[in-house]
Amino acid sequence: MAAHARLGPSSADRWMVCAASVRLIERLTADGKIDPRSSSGAADEGTAAHQIRGDALELGLDAWDFIGTKQTINGVDYLCDEEMAAHLQPGMDWVNDQPGDVIVEHRVDLGRWMPGQFGTLDTAIIQRMRRRAIIDDLKYGAGVPVDAIGTRQLRIYGIGVLDNFDLWDDVDEIVLVIDQPRAGGMKFWTQTTEELLAFAHEVKAAALRVDDPAAPFVPGDKQCGFCPAKWDCEARQDWIIEISGLDLDDDIASEPQLPARARITPERRWWIVRHSHLVEQWFAKLHEDSIAAAKAGSPDPGSKLVLGRRGNRRYTDEQAVEELLEPVLGDDAFTRKVLSVSQVEKLLKPGRKKPGNPDVLSALDRLVTQDAGKPILVPDTDDRPAITPFDDLLDDD
């Protein structure tokens, strides 16, 4: 298994903000509470996609050429199908269209700013004639969109590229590119060399704070999101308790007292709403821990573990059921349902290795409708236009 840097670029949003998290993670790892080899299905799928993309770029191939191949990650096979290839190819086409020297899956030394540290970038393109460097990173996840603006990870990769290839005097700007095909597509942010150098000094100072015993914990949504120590961090727990409005000193014999809504200012209300998902996750983890304690024979005082409602009935052998019911019920033994729009598109959309059926897809478009999106709250820094109180009236005109 490849070595991991202590202060990796991918976790910079955590350790540059919450320096104390590094020492906590190392202590919990030493105690056996954190397995540094643990991963998730989504992360492993992303690793598979990165391998296909990296191999294709290095070999001068397309993602389509890998359809039918499998990448084995942590004992699980991930198939490159038409859908994965279709997600990967546009970003690869963009990279291939850029002039300059392309560097793929390159380990950059970050020792000038963080002794002993390194990172492996997806793709870099050095354009000496344009005095520009491009740092391009694939984010295959379909969950939370990742913005290029403000990215610490890609800026650190940029620092490493300028260091390792001695480009500080040959490059005027660095273009940082997030390629997230399943959540927003390609996003760009440009930094000048001077701005990147200033950030490099921030990185150096943050790295020094990590070993300061007095460095504080700084809990927050972004830095705690992927922190492996988040369920064992008292600072984060105190922060979530503050958000929830619960008072742990309340008499547990009575109902918890929550603050009256009238006492919550609009600013505070948005702060609570913005972080409410963290409280929901915390409650779910407490529930999980309470069940685990009961299964281990030590239920929380006042609780006990029982069997809940039984699950839905299901057939053990559908073929045998068909043979039993068809002679009696005929076609009534079966249900028939047209494929979903997504399923039809997957089957009929033309690809490099299949003609598809664009005529039927075109006809299908005229028979497809889609509900409008429901209003959702986002930070006011979001790029989407705000809904005004008059939008509904304008829609009726």
C-alpha cells in the first residue's frame, strides 16, 4: 500500500484550520481506534476512476478504450462501463486539448514548506510559452460539489509543481481546475505566482502549528467532514451540542428544554439551519452507539434491545414462484413497467462502441417532463441566483 503523507494536500482543509486534529488522529491510530487503511465504497470507486483516467492519459488512450475492464480496489472489482467512461472522457479531452508538457500521477515533494511531506497530483500541464501552469484534479464523487475557488489542495499541488520543476521565475499564473463530472463539471480558479507564494508561507506556518501542544481544536463543517477522529473529538462534540441547543446539565428525568424560537435571531437561525445536518449525524451516531452497547450486554440505563417489526416478505426462489403461479394466473402473475428515463438513456445513448438510437431518444425528449426544483437554502456565496419574493408572480405571467 502506498505511503501517505502526514500533512497530505487532500486533507489540508482540516490540518491547516484545525492543527490539533493531527495529534489526535495519531493518538487514536496508535490506540487502535482508527484504522489508517480503512476506506469507503465511494472512495474506492473514485480510486478506480483515477486509475483509469491516469492510465488513459499516460498511454494516449480514451476512457472508452477501458470499457469492460475492472479495477480491483480493497478486494472489490469496479467495472469501467459506458457511464463511467462518459463521465471521465470530457475532462480528459480538455486536458488533451491543452498545449504544453502534461504530467500525470506525479508525486511532488513539498519539503521546502513542510519537511518530509509530499503529495501525488492527478495532472499538471506546464505551458512555458504562456508562462502558465495548470493543476487539474478529478473529483469523481457525486455528493457535495467541490469548488475550485479557495481550494487548498490544488494550491499545495501548485506549490509543489513550481518547486519541483523550478518554475517560480518562469510562470506568472497557475490555473486550478476541479473536474467533478457528476457534480457540476469543470470549475476553474486562477492564482498569480505572487498569490501562490503568499499561500505557501501560510502552509509553512500551519505545518509548524501541528506540533504545537497548545494548538487549539477548531471544529467546523469543512474541517470535520472527513476527519477520521470526528466521533472521538470532544471539541467537535461540544460544538455540536452548542448547535443543538441541548444542555447536558439538564435533569434527564424531565424533557430537554430547547430555546424558544422567538429568542433566536435570524442570523443565529441560519447558523443553526446551516449546521443542522451535523446534529442529525451526531444523533444517528449516538443511536448507533446505544444499540452497540445493548448488543454487547450493557444497554444504556432505561433502555433495552428488542426485535422490531418484521421486514417485508419476499420470495426465496422467483423461478419456482413463476412456475407455480403462471398456470393459475397467467399474465396476471406479472407486473410490467416501462424503464425510467435514465435507464432508457443509458441503453440508447450513442457511444464510441455502440450506435445507440438517437432518433428514439429525440422522440423521447418530447415525452419527458421534469418537476421544477424546490426552494433550498444555501450560503449567500453560492453562484446560483436568489429567488425573489416576486418570482412566483412572474412565472404566472
